[in-house]
Amino acid sequence: MDWGLKNRLSRIVQPKTGKTVMLAVDHGYFLGPTSGLEVARETIKPLAVWADSLMLTRGILRTSVDPETAPPIVLRVSGGPSILGELSNEGISVAMEDAMRLNVAACALSIFVGSPHEKENILNLARLVNEGTRYGIPVLAVTAVGKDMKRDARYLALACRIAAEQGAHMVKTYYCEEFEKVVQTCPVPVVVAGGKKTPEKEALQMAYDAIKLGAVGVDMGRNIFQSDDPVAMIQAVRAIVHKKATVNEAYEIFSKTKSKKQAPSKTGVGNTWED
């Protein structure tokens, strides 16, 4: 692996722990103004300092993220259909030259294995890997499942392995029963998607189980930015991923951080936040 590829990957997966907490805020590329991301800048700014990387589109990067303080960027480079259409009919929507201009740490695109557009998806991945290899930019393959596709170990192991076989440097997939089979048969690092919003303790349990079974991290979005307290939640997730906290320990961090922010200030006006 070339020096540039290794360097960029080390920005995402932290060398000290071998783990990563990615913040996914790319939902708008097919969902539009998702709940919690209506004003992306306001959502991203307080969370970015706690994220090892941001996964987002170039439009949100350029309009809503401060270049002086941004963490490493995993750039969503696939798109096309909206939630109203056939989601699997994606193409590559960003030129590698633009990704380079944005100084990204990696590029990401989705593959919908088993969909009507499976072949095009996989060939898009192969083309992106070719371009990424040429310029030293890693590729994260996202094993998307569309509206009606399964999320069991057999299917996800198939999708992850195909992504790795095409040269993806990392794979993002869903947590499932027998998740260890997905990780064991994928020769590149696996990060777990957060999925739909669930109660905070359930999301922390999922993160804990995924790490325990071999994932190198999480790429969590709605379970952070739709939380009752997004900043407290991302800190709790970090405790599991980087500090090997238990679910109960992480939930205590969430609860204490949330209560600190809600406590009255000394002047009796507003809320306080202690870093």
C-alpha cells in the first residue's frame, strides 16, 4: 500500500487504538432535509470535535464545515436517485480531482448487491478504486440494502466480501446476528452503520457488540444527531470504541454529560457546558 493511502487511512482509524468513530451526515443526498440535519452547520459544528472523521457530501462540506477545524473527511461520491426512486440506481457523482481539491481522507460509495443495478454498482466501485489507487485516496464501500433487502449475516458477508474483492480499503455495513461471520470473511476493516434511530442505550449496545465481534468502529449518524443530547451521545460512543467502556459505563457518561449541560448556571440563566 502506498504511503499516501496509509497516511489517509491512519487519519480515519486512530493508530493508538486501531478504532474509529465516524460521524455520518450524508443522509441528505437521497433523503433531503433529514430530521436533525435541517441546518447542517448547526448540527455538525458541536459534534465535529468529537468525531474521528465526517462522512458527508461535497455540498455540505463546502457550505457547512469550517475548513480550519474540520476532522478528516470521508466524501460521499455516489448518488443519483432520491428516496422516491430506485435507490440502487446510483452513479459516481464526484470527480476524483474535486475530492483531491477538498483534501479528503477517503471517498465512499454504495453498492446494492442483489439489486437490479448490482453490476453497475460493482463496476462503479472498481472504477473508484482504480482512481483512488492512482491518487492515493482510500475507498470506503457502503453495503447499502435499499428499501426491501435483507440485513442478515449471509447477505452482508456476501456484500462485504465482494466489496473487498474489488479493492475497497474499508467496508461499512450493518450489524446483524452472527456478525462475526461478516467480519471474519472480510479481509479489510469493517465499520458498522448506526442505522435508524433507537433508544440511546440500545445504540450503545449495538456499538459495543460490533466492536467486541471485530468491527474497527462505527459510522453513526441518526443515533447521534437525533439523540436527546447529540454531544453527550457521541462522547458515550467514543468511550465504547476507544476506551473499551461497557454499555452501562457509556450510558452513565451520556447521562452525566447530559445532566451537566442542563444544570442551571451560577447566574441562574441558561445552560452550562463543561468540556
